[in-house]
Amino acid sequence: MAGRDYQYRKARKQLLASQPMCYWCKEKPATTADHEPPLTAFPDPSLWRGVLLPACLSCNSSRGARFENARRKKPKRSRDW
């Protein structure tokens, strides 16, 4: 169900159908589905296993940026190049 395949789109539609509030800030209506754990934690999106959480765009974007920035700051080993 990772990435943007049919199963993901179907699960996202079901998740957002009831117009839930954002799981993270609990203030705004959810407009996106947040991957928990994040997709960036896996070498390939097809390996992702986790849950989708309802999230507003700002929370989802800031979480994604935070995880990506942390990943970039890690020292690279010769195997990672």
C-alpha cells in the first residue's frame, strides 16, 4: 500500500471520507494521509508497512521535511554513496 498505487489511493479515500481532524495538531481538518512510520525510513516505498493517519497539509509537510532533513544530516558511509 505504499506510494501512490491504487491500494494507497483507496485507503486514503476511506481514511478521509469521514472528514476527520488532523491526528497531529487536532485543530484543522485532515486533507492528507500521513505514513507512520514515514516512507523515507525505507529504502523502497514498496517495502513500507505501517498505518495511514489523517493529517492536515501543514502537519504532514512539516513532518516530512523534519524526517528528510534528519536523514540528510546523517553522516554517509561509503556503502550509502
